[in-house]
Amino acid sequence: MQDPLLTKTSADTYLGFDFGYKKIGVAVGQTVTASASPLQTIRSINQSPDWQIITKLIAEWRPIGLVVGISRQADGSDNPVTPRIIKFCNQLEGRYQLPVHKQDEALSTFEAKQMLFDEVSVNAAKLWEVQDQLAAQLILQSWLNDFKNKD
């Protein structure tokens, strides 16, 4: 039996998040094209999410679900930030009453930095500003690829 949360319908929009203590990267994607795009980097307030901006993005994009990158050690165990990411997932679900899908982020921020630095030659200051939203795009794209291949 297929998970009802994963039932495909046309033009289903999702927001993806790359959680960090200082910044949260956000991406937007949808299932019809199975593609994601970087959207925004949100600066945290005292190491807490800026809920006003997240609320504004959810109101604007009206996603049917959220995807959050989960960071773990290479052996699959939690790393120091994993409990904070899980708390962020729970807060998203509680505040917005949307399903939150957890996606292994497996070095997405590192990969985003490499892409920006090597392929686009972005300078260090610009890299700091956009790396998290590109990491969110990679997380969401990975989830969309998995979603597309579930049939």
C-alpha cells in the first residue's frame, strides 16, 4: 500500500530546508518537473529560526509539504547538530500542520560550496550568502528524485 503522503498530484510544491545554527537555506521545488531551485538564506536569531520569514515563505509558496536535510555521521549515528534539526522538523510540523519529510543531506553544504567555488567562481563573501540555499536545493532535489522513482 502506498503512503498517502507520497501520492502524486500535479504541481505539488515543496519547500526544502538546510538547517544551520546561523543560517537556514531554503529552496522550492515541485513534483511535476521534479526540479528544485534555490530560494533564500534566512539568518537565524540567537541560533533560533526566524519564524516570521518562514511563515511568509509558506504563505507565499503554499507548499503541500516540507523537506528538511538531516545531518548524520558517516556511520549513520547522530552528530551534534542532529537533535537541533529534529527539533526544527517538529517545530515546522507543529506550526504549519504540513508533513515534514526528512532527507539525508550527506555533505550537501560541502557539495554546494564546491559547486559555487569551483564551477561558478563565487568569491568567499558571496559563497557565505548563498551556499545554504544551494544546499537546500540539493536536499530537495534529492528528495524529489526519490519521490519520482517511487513508482
